[in-house]
Amino acid sequence: MTRRRWSIAASVVVAVVIVLFVVGTFIQQPRALFGDGGVFRPDESSTSSPTVEPTPEPWTELDLPGYDADPGPLTLTPVADAGGEPITASFALEPGASPVGGTVGLSFDATELASELWDSPHSNLTLMLSELNRPALRFGGNGVDRRMWWTSSDEPAPSWADVTVTPADLERVAATAEDVDSLVTIDLDLGHDDAARAADMAAHAREAFGDRLLAVAIGNEPNGFFHENQPQLAVRDKSWGPEPYQESLHEYSAALEKASPGIPVAGPGAYDTTWMRAFTEAELPNTTALTMHWYPLWDCKGPASSIGNPTLEDLTSPALRERTRELVDLGVGVAEENDLPLWMEETGPTSCPGTNETSRTHAQALWTSDFTLTAAEAGAERLAFHSTLQACSGGAPMSPICANGTLEDPGLIAAGRTSYLSLMQLGYLPEGQVLAPHVSGDGAVMVHGVYGDDGSIALDLVDLRDPSAADDSADGGAVAVEVSAPSGLPGDAPQRWDLADGSRLSGDAFDARESALTAPAVLDGEFVDATLAPAQPLSVTSEPGTVTLLRLEPASSGAEPSDG
């Protein structure tokens, strides 16, 4: 309707209101609108109950403490108000850079395949996973070789089995994977030395998941099948080693080829290059990827000199970033020798059992963002954070996601913890390739970058300075960050980018039990018209204890950079 027609309609309404008012005054009796047959009915508006909106069912909503879906414009500290030494960041798009998009997600114990949350009409799990933007899904963990029983023929479970997984379970998980557009990897039970049963599970998985099944793995962490200091995890005796492992690989591979010819296989799921080479040198047909597991804070009772203690200090130390690069580089070296991609199929802050001072903290959220992109820069092409669908209270303390019921009855509603918000923010990155960064300073402020397939650029500023100590330090406030345009871009790449929107992850302190995340929003103040070009660096600011994700879109064709 045109503006003129709206004006005419409004005039008619006003006239009708005036007539009704005059008539109502003349008869001096309160009346309602005319009912059927032209009879006046009493006005009951003063006695009727207000409309009450029904309470949404919990499975229709996200459970994300700290998330703001409608935050308003994102405010950054003006560059002129920043203190300390400015940070400079430059980037390069290198050949073979790791992909971004559908490559980061969650790892679950294989026993979770039988969880009721998958594809349930009364669970919000599908809704929660959708927020991670095509999350990678992996199923393995210690349970697959010790506590999971697979059957496709309703056999009774043996006494050692805690959980039975069936084809129906795989189909429910596959339906969820379809809904959230995920690619999936599944580990097979090597611990009980039953190649035919494992091959049967693989064949059913391939049928259920189709092209969404990236690969199956033969066992989980074979390097841990026998350790004298971990007898509770032993599934082999002291004769176990790389050579017996290779013999098992060949036996299982033959069974897999018989049950499901050509099924992709990945492995070994270990951090030790000895076991990685044992896997690659087995030369299994259809080997798809080399897989690595690593938990950087492994030194559960280490000395103060260790950088692997499960402490807030070690979790937020820039030294941990350098250690990540070193360890991933070892895996990449073996992968490249065999022309394979490297997947980090299981990771988390620490492998130490139980709750420690890093558990469920804002520091874990900061580490998750920094570790994900650091590992990708080092060459990891897929990354999955070990998780659980157990109860948030009493369940695995490091899991990004958990159920909000009790330990005895976790229920069907999943909630996101601080590190879930990190993964959610990482889902805002464009699909593309990670950029190789060069950043000045002591590493406390890190800048990661992604070059999008659509020509966009994303910047991820991770600030590992303690937010609770910011006011007590001379350089503890906002710091200026000057970013140069990436080099090595393809010939048809844009020559200028405009700052489009941003998101911020923040917390009050490293040990805060909740983080805050804003959905992507436009920026305000001096950053509204901010531009990046080869001869025009972009200056922004970073706050202590935050992850600031900024997205830049290609400028309009033919636009010239400003002189400002």
C-alpha cells in the first residue's frame, strides 16, 4: 500500500471513531462493538483475564547461559584510549592451509551412541548442535574398547558391557547428523579382539550415515591398551606394542573389506609418533587420515616448572600455544610423509581425572578459541573436543555440553558451558582457509585470521590477559591492534574490505563459572566505516579476557580506499 493510501485509510478510521464516540455519549451507556443482529453487548474488557503466553517446552529452546542473541551494536574501546604497546598482526595464505567450516566439533564416547537425546522429539540436542554450524562429530573414547557392546541381532550383552549399541541407535544419530549437516567418524572395538563384530558395526554405520561417514577407526588410543601405571585401563598384557597392533590392524582390515568394501579407515588416535608410524606402515587399504589425540595439560601432579599442570596459569599461558604448534607439527610431519590429512579427533584442556581449577571456567573458553585456530594453523584439518551427554552436575567437568538433569537422571535437555560458547563463536567464521599469522608482543594478545571462500576476512583476537587484574596493571586495559591485509591471496581476491560485524566472548575473571557471548552485530563509533586494504591497515582494540571476532566483507566493486 502506498503512503497516500495509508493516509486515506487513516482518515476514514478517525472519522468512524468520532461518530462512535458521539453516539456513545448521546445514549450515555457504555457499549461494546455491535454483535450479531445489530444488538449492543456490554463491554467486558475490564473484567476479562489478560492473554497468557504458553511457556515454551524446554526441547524447543537453547540452554545457553551467558548468550545474548540480540546484543545491539558491538562497542570497542576507541583506539586513542588504548594503552600499552600496540600489537601488530600480519597474515599470509599459505599453500595447503587448513580448511575452515564443518571441521570443528565434538567427540563423544562410543557409549553415547545409545543416548536417548539423539533425534528425540523431546530433546533440544539437535537445536544445540545446530548452533555450532555443521559441527564435526566423532564417537570413540575409552568406552569403545572396554564398555560398549555392539549387536545387530539382539544378542544378550556380556557381563563387561555397560551399554549396548544397535543399528537403531546408529540410525537415530545419523538422523541428527543429517539435521545439523555434520560429518561423522566412529571408532570400532579393538579391545575385545572381535574383528567380525567390529566389521558388522562398520557396515551398519556406513548404511546409516552414507556419505556423512568420513571414516571408521580401529580402536581408540592403542598406545594405552597396556600401561603398568594404569592397570584399570588394560585390555592387553605387557606383550602389547606396535607390532601386535599392526597384526590386529591387518585382521580387522580384512574383516572390514569383506563386510563393507572400500570403507574409509583412519587412525591411530594417539599422540605418540611411534604409534602413528605403526598405523601408516601397516599400509591398510582405503586409509583416509592420520588421527591424533592430545590434552595439553597432562601433568596432573607435575612440578611448578611444568607447563602442563591443570592450573589456570598454565591454561592461559602463551607457552601452551607454542607447545601446541610443536606437537601438531609432529603429527603433520608423519601425515605429510604419507600424503594424508591430520585430524585431531579427541582433545580437551586436560586428561587429568576429575575436577580441577580449570574446570568449567572462562579460562577454558579462552583456551578453546586459541587452541582451535592454533591447531588449524599448524596443520590439523579436523578437531573434536571430547564431550559427554551426562549431567552437568556430577558429569565430566571439561565437557562443552552436558544434560541439565541429575547425575542419576540426566534427562533429555542439553546445556552449553563456557567452552560451548567458544565453539559457537567459532561457528561464526566464514568457510574458507586459515591464515598463517605473525603477531608482535609476548603472545598474551593473539590474532588469528581466516580467508573466506566468498572473499571475506575474519579476525579472531584472543586476549589472554586476566580480566580481573586489568585495573591493577599499568597496561591491563584495552590495547590497540593494527592488522595488515593478508598476502598470498589469489589473483581475483578483493583489494579492500569493510568491517561488517563482530562478536565478543568475555568473562569477569579466569575462574568465572560463566562466560558471556554476543551474537554477531554491527559495530558503532569510529569502527562503523573501518576499512582494510593492502596500503591501509585496520586498527581495532582488544580487552583483557576476551575473544573478539570481527568479520570484514569485500568492498563494493570499484570503491577506492579512503585517506583516513
